[in-house]
Amino acid sequence: MKYCPISLEPISDSETFSTDGLRTLHPKLVRLAPIALSYDEQLKHARLRSDKMSIQGVQPKLSAVLRLKDGRFDVVDKGGRFILKPNPPPFSEVPANEALTMSMASIAGIAVPPHGLLPATDGSWIYAIQRFDRKGRSRRLHVEDFAQLSGASRETKYESSLEQVASIVETYCSFPAIEKPKLARLLLFCFLTGNEDMHLKNFSLIVREGVAALAPAYDLLNTTLVLENAREESALTLCGRKRKLNRKHWIDAFCKDRLRLKESQIQAILDQLQASKPTWFDLIERSYLSSSGKEAYRKLLTERCQRLGLQT
């Protein structure tokens, strides 16, 4: 069976994308050509343009615009509405991993930007995600990551805690009571999916019509799968630790004591995570990970669900 790399729904052997997959990127998109850059060219362009782009981070990235009429992405220096992320050497399967994990997050009720896995002309894969800090042709929305809000730098983005992340939400969000359950859902999902790299720059606030709220989630991937020998389970400490975390730490200490969520709110989050599991495992099977990558993802997800007290 063949699956659309954007939506992971079944497609025929003659198709590259499903209609719904293309419409994920733009409601009027009817065809899309492969990215016209080989893998080596992707990395080269990312290096050459790194000082011209407003996209931060160590992973190679390209800014791109979607040419709707031509059905293709063009790499640009400025004005891009999409970010293209080649596979970062020396790791493997990172684009497929991120595309899968972001889709799993959406199933769990976490807001994510339009995104998907795209083929290049040489058969390599590249991850594409729409920028959420742009509106219309030229309007930029105000976005600040949690490192900026807490006075941390790129070098100190790991020197914080999830308790401090909660404090930032309480301090800067217009309606913290609405945002704190969203934060809990996101962090529990990251734990379940092996994302141990959620540092301060991977959380952001966005201001829309004067209201500051959590920005759509980004950079969600199973980093434990990528790193293979990852020893930590969280980039930031929880209860003073980064590993051997369990339900007591996540639910009792963080959700109940620190965020002060109601029992009904916590249960609603856990119920949705539980209900998402069958679809998650189905998406893993349909994903563009290798057979060994799929098996490793399933194994980690099962083990983390057990530690959080979800039914397996």
C-alpha cells in the first residue's frame, strides 16, 4: 500500500500526493513538483543562505515560497512563507520522523501549522512547514520564544525547568487558565513520543489581535529515536530531574501541584491521549520511517504510555 507523504492516507501507485494532502499546504493546490534540489544542494543552499534568513536554529533550513500556479516550491532569501528542513547530517530519517510526530500531535488536539514530507528530485526527503508568524502578504505577527521571554540565550536555553516554563505562561499569556491545559497536553505528548529536546526556544508565544497565547507547536520529533543513545527524557528539569520520569512527576507534581489544573481537566487530556493511541500506531505504520525506525518508535511509545498509566 502506498501513502501520501503529507497526509499519510492511501493513494494509488500513480499518485504522489492525495488531494487532501495537497490542500493541507494550500486549499487551491492541485499538483506539486518534487523539490528541485538534490540532498547535497539542499545542504549547500542552507549553508550559503544561513546569514540571510530570519530562521534560527542549528538544523539546516531553507526559506521557500509556494508557487501555486506552477505547483512548486522556490527557495528564497526573504519573504518565504514555508520552511524547508533537509535531513541534518549525520542523523537519519529526521524529516520523516518530524512529519510523523507533528501529525500525531494534531491527532492529540495540539495546534500545529500546515506541514508535510516532500520528495526531492534525487529521491531524498525534506520536511516542509508553513510559518505561523506571517499573515497575508506582508504582515508579521509578534512572536517571542521562551528563551527571549526569560532572558536566556541560545547557549543557556537548556538551563531552565518546566516549572519555569509554566511561570512564563502565567506571566505573559493573556489568559493563563486557557493556556495551561494546552501546555500540559503538549508536554505529556512530548514525553510519550520521546522528545527530549524541548528547550526554551522550542516554546513560543504569539500575539493575535492583542491576545498573547501559546504559538502552534513546532520542532516536534522523536529525538530519542534520532539520537539512539539518548539518556535524558526532558531537555528541561521536572522536579529537579531529566530522566526516570513517571506519572507521579507529570500528573501529580506538574499538572496538579504546579499548573493547578482541575481533576476534570487532567482527565480530559489523558482521555484524548488514550483515544489517540490507535491512530498514532496506524500513522507510525504508514509513515516513511524504515521498518526498524517504525518498530523503535512503537516500542518507545508503548513503554512511555505504560509509565504514564495509559492503557496499552
